[in-house]
Amino acid sequence: MNRFFQSAIAVSFCLISTATLLAKPAPQDPVKPPNVVVFLVDDLGYMDIGANNPNCFYETPNIDRFATTGMRFTDGYAANPVCSPTRYSLMTGKYPTRVKATNFFSGKLAGKFKPAELSSNMPLDEVTIPRALKEKGYATFFAGKWHLGEKESHYPQNFGFDINMGGYNRGGPYTGNRYFSPFENPQLKPDSPAGDHLPDRLARETASFIKTNGEQDKPFLAYLSFYSVHTPLMGRPDLEEKYKAKAKTIKGEEFATEEQVLPRKKQRKVRILQNNPVYAAMVEAMDEAVGKVLKQLEDSGLADNTIVIFTSDNGGLSTSEGSPTSNLPLRGGKGWIYEGGIREPWIVRYPGVTKAGSISDAMICSIDLFPTVVKAANVDIKHEIDGLDLRPALEGKPLDRDALYWHYPHYSNQGGMPGGAIRLGDYKLVERYEDGRVHLYNLKDDIGELKDLSSEQPELTKQLTADLHAWYKTVDAKFLRQKQNGPKPWKPTE
């Protein structure tokens, strides 16, 4: 199998210069707090950008160029294989299991067993990134998909954002929230002229916020959470035509089959070839929107004092709802706890800290966004979180982390099994919640998770299982429930 991941750690030194006057030293200005821009893309897979995949069918020149200005992570993860839990972890620095936010809000699909209990509203008292930054006088802006609460009382403006441009309780751009105007989004006012494209509208709003606060010399957080590239598949016509022509040059089998988990008569297909022109059009339009915001930072003279983070909420959609993308060589996709469902694009540019074009294989996760941003703004974290400040890794130093954990006690719309996982070093253990079976993989040698090593390495398997079960207790994990008159589900050992 060809290896797609090569990593190198580069050390970056922050050089501090002191300006002096001929007469006498002038008092130094206090260090200006950094601005922060976060790009969160919905359902974008690790292999969906050129920076991670030299053979990518989709063209992402702005994201690829951005990667050359900061640090790209090869082993960056989402805290969950679906959206709402990861969004919670990004905002709070916590594993979503702590508040029973373990599936998209509010997904309650049953299979052989009932899914675990699910909370579908982020607690109103959570300390979020915008709330923390407001302690230091930051202006805070949110644009795009929210999906962290079912009630208006749980919209972005109730969690520390001064401005909410488009975030409400709908998860995807379905009826009432389309990719082309009229958007009919109650939080996107005024509505756009007919035919306006949603990614571009969100980028324009974000750029306008950046321009205004740059002129006012006020620190800011701009959080652009794209609805793209989530279904329904709707591309800009000009880009669709471009990729239809390009797709004709792509040869090979489009689909294979994945193991069957849900009770269906047919095996589930999984896409193994990137050639969907509509999805490609959506990816490129999103990339153009990223470029528009990055250009505004440059035009406003703010790029040298702005931390920029680019990531996704879960893996690419490869096994359901049109199966528009392939995550190969990663196994599975959105809704699966295999690498295709949880390994994400992660690119960070931290002026004065990251070295341009550097690559890191540090194991990072969405729980790390909160502490990284908040610490950069010199805000003390006074409560318990799970994430780490990534600054050591961003400087090219080792990150003090032992393991990462996942907990997904649900049947996904994409066919994914209820299960948990732990990654420690090169090894990842996957545990199935229906029957308690475990599988052990060496990701360094087997990125596709095809060779189960549990029988060959029983001691390591036993230890990782024990570690995972101990973590379940720490976060008060909930598990599958018995149906009426049905069999009792498996529970982890005490």
C-alpha cells in the first residue's frame, strides 16, 4: 500500500526585536493579543485537500497555499465521527462524552439495541472559546453552521458570540437553509439576492467583520463554520462543468463494499475513487471562500498577528447519502470510528511560533482548540478540560500526550457501528459495543486498519482495553440500551 503520510518536525524560534530611540529608551507597548480565525468545514475528509493528498481530484489552491505558510498535521483528529459532538469539543476543550453529546443533535437511530442516552443541547453554562476571549476584550463573530442546540436559547449569541451570522438549530442546508439564495435562514439577515452562493456569503460576512475590527484595532475571534461540504450535493454550475470534464479522465472502480452493521438486505457500498463532479465543485467553492477571508487578513495588515486554524468536524462521507468522496487509504468515513471517520485536515498558522511549510505527526484532536486559542490570548483556564495547548507541537517540540479516546454509542446514518477507540502511539484499539469484540491495529504499518493484531499481541490488547475502560469511567460514558423484550447489550467490565 502506498504511504500517503510523511512527517517531519521542524523547530521554530520566536525572535523578539526591541526598538530603541536615540535619545532614551521609550516604554515598550504591551504585546498585542493575537486575533484568531477558525475555519471549520463540515464533512471534509483528510484526503479531500491537495496539501494532504497529492492525487486529490478536488482542487484546493488556497488551502494548499495556506499550508505552506503554517504547520500541517498528519495525525489530527476529531473527537467524534459525526458533527455535533466534535463541535462541542472544539468550543469547550472537553470530550463530548462528559455531557452525553455523543451523536449529532438529535440522532436516535436504533439497531439491534437502543442507542445510548443523548443530550441535544450544549449546556448553557459551558465556558466556550468566545466567552473566554471576551475577558480580554475580544470582539467575537460566528458565521455558518452551529448545530449545538435545538432551541433558540442555545444559538451562538447565547454562548459568547457578539454576532451570529447564520447559525441556528438545523444541521444541514436542507429546505429553509439552501446553498443558493433565498437561503431563508432565520439567522442570516438580510437574505441575499437570488442566486447568491452560501459559502461566498459567509466568507463576505467574515471578511467584513475582520476589516471593521482591523480598522478599530480591536482583537477579534472570527469563527467561520461552513455548511459545506455537507449534503445535499449542490455545486456552482460553472465548477460542476469543470469537474465533469475532469472526471472523464479518471479511471478505476468507484465503489467497493464495507462490512454490514445495520440490519439491511444489501451490503453497504463505500466509495474508493474521488471523481464526483458536484462534490468537487462544493470543495473548490469552499476553498475560494477560505481564500477570500485570508486575503482580507492580508489586505487589512493583520496576517502577522492572527492565528489561523483550519480543520473539519468529521471524516468524508463515503458510505451513505450519495457517498460523494473516497478517504482511501483510510478505512470508513463519516459515522465510523475507523480513521476515515475521525482523522481530519489540521493546519495551523501561528505567527512567530509556527515555521512556514512545517509538518508535524503530533497526535492532536479537536479538544485542543480551546486551550490553544485561550492560552494564546493569555487567559487563565480555571476549570477542568481534556485538551492540550498545542504550542509545544507548533514550536516543533514533543506534545505531552499519552492517548486519545473516542466513544460513539450510536448507530450512525452512514452505517457505522456503535463503538469506542483508544490510540496510544502507533497503536489503535477499536471496541465494538454490541458484543465487546476488540481489534488492534498498528497505524504506522497499517493505516487502512486491515490487519487485526489482537490475537498476536494479547498483552497490549488487554492493556489498551483496560485503559479505554478506565477512561469510560472518567467521562461517565453511557452505552447501548436494551429494547423491550430484546437481548441485553454488552457493557464494559467494571
